[in-house]
Amino acid sequence: MSTLINLYCSECGRSFDPHKPQTYCLECTAPLLARYDIEAANRLMDREQLRRAGKGMWRWHPLLPIDDLNHVLTLGEGDTPLLHLTRLGADLGFRQLFVKDESLNPTGTFKARGLAAAISKANEFGERKVIIPTAGNAGGAMAAYAACGGLQACVIMPRDTPRANIEECRIMGAEVILIDGLISDAARLAHEKATNYGWFDLSTFKEPYRLEGKKVMGYELAESFHWELPEVIIYPTGGGTGLLGMWKAFTELDKLGWLEKSNRPRLVSVQASGCAPVVSAFESGANACEFWENAHTIATGLRVPRSFADRLILRAIRESQGCAIAVDDTEIIIAQQRLASLEGIFASPEGAATVAGLIQLQQGGWIYPDERIVLFNTGSGLKYLS
């Protein structure tokens, strides 16, 4: 059983009923977060027995929002490998450099985690029509899980989205609408269709459960490090769901009493220099991001002019004593080639951006050779081939 108690506004704290479909706090224009009965979860789960519960994201079911496992739609997401980057680490002078390789998820990206949770919950609510605005990979994941559950799917994406993403959505049976513009323009159209035609909107942070699927990356990371946490996490940030999900996971693990040490990782948000609203806000000391005009980058997942959860992202980075940095497309391409030739990992441009960010941090003296550093490759580079 799930131990979900309620949803609450991340700004004002107001409580929302988790047994009804919810979006976000309209008064604060802020995301809703899920709260669990940690004591009950502790009774239902045993840290040392988790592996015996099987493999994949749903072995963490008491801390996920689906009440009845019969409503879960799964394609085998979760439990991606944490790989020791020995050759790249030696090349750069880091002894404990790792990558969490999310490209081994269904549909080839970390988006599978969030959409598995969100569409499973929509399925539990009896929703039959789901819609999403996307820069590409979230659309493919949404279409896959909708197909798995027999739901009608609509995906709205920029016309210049990589062809692999477009064709992936179509072959899964989703209606695909291509627009001239960015994901922010796609989001407006999705909201309009959801409001006027009864579609369930799965926009990032416009519903509360994609975050819950993504947070399991944080659980898995702690488990892989024998219930300790690394010193640094370098994460490519567009909408920021994964970054915030892991930060939430670390808090929940701490409350469970499962962490061997109370340290939290320093969170590094990596963005593209052609679209870096989080970096700009972080450097200026602002509590929210400005909309980034004329956003452009080869890393389409980072082409998010402003995240709906911008205040939460900035708060988490600062609480962790982390930072936000921007890398340009040339640095991303070089880093992608370097990671592939040294480690045999063909990372997405977003994943490669973390390698470029690591090099910047090293040059600035912000990061140290003996620290445990985890990069996140959020998807397969194969999905970006034209």
C-alpha cells in the first residue's frame, strides 16, 4: 500500500486531497508536493530487504503515490546502473567519478520514471485522455505508458524536435501536434486543450506525480553508495523535476533513518548558455527566474525558458551549498565525444553537458579530486540522430 497522506503547496503549505486529480496551487502558482506517513513506510519497508522485493522503481511502492498496484503501468523502469568512470576520472584527475546512466530506462531516458508514476496515477483516477507539452523525450515516454494502459495520448512539441522523438510518439499511437515555437508555447496550447476539451495535463510540475517517479533516482543513489550520499551531484536542468525529486528523496531517507551519514550532496545545476535562466537567477541572487528570450541549444531538453518550479530549484541549490553553471554547445559536443571514446557511453547532449560542467568546476577550483561525484546521463545519444 502507498503511505501517501496528502499533497501540499510548496509555497503556502495548504493541504490538497490526494484522492482527487490535482494540478497546482492556483493561489501561489506553485507546485504541489506529496507527503507520506514515514513511520508507516518504515514498518512496511526494510532497508536491507529491498533488493529481495524485485527490481525496478516499484519496489519502493510505499513511498510512491499509487494506492493499488493493479493500476501501475510499468515497462521495467528504474534501477539504472551507477557506473564508475575510471578512464575519464583518471584523465581528469578524479578518483571517484560516477555516472548514473538513465539511458537504460524504457524509451531510452529518465523521463520514463516520471511518466510511469504520473500516468499510473491518472489511470488510478480513471482518466482516459492525457496530454503533454514536451521538448521531445517526455512525449515519447508519455506515449509509451499511455499505450501500455490503453489511454488516448496527445503530444505537443516544437517543430524542430529531433525526428526520433516525433516518430516515437507516432508509432506509440499518440496524436502529435507540431508547433512553431518552444516548449513554453506548447505548454500554453496543452493548457488550452486540457481546459476546453477534458484532457488530463501532464505538464512538468502542473501535476504532482512526475516528481515522485523521478525521486527514486535519489533512493537508488543512496542504496548504491551503501546508504551514504555522494559529495556532489551534477545534473542537467531544464524543468528540474529530477533535481528536486532527488532532494526530496534525501529528506525522506533521512526521516526514515536509513542514511549512515547526515551529509547532503552539493547540487550543481548545469544549463546551456543559450538557455540558462536558473544560472542567471542563481548568480544574481534572485529567488525566481526571468523568462529566457530566444532560447537555443542542441540539448533540446535544456531548452526550457523558465521552469514552473524555478523557486524550488533555486532554493534546493542554495540549501545544498551547490551552484549553477552554463556550458555552450561546443563544450557539450566535445564532452559527448570524450565520454564516448573513453567510457563507451553515447550520452545525450544533456548528459554530456554534465561532463562539460565538471570540467568548468574543476578549472574554478570548486570541486576536489577525492570527492565522490555523480554525473547524470539523462538519455541515449541515439535519440538525437537525424
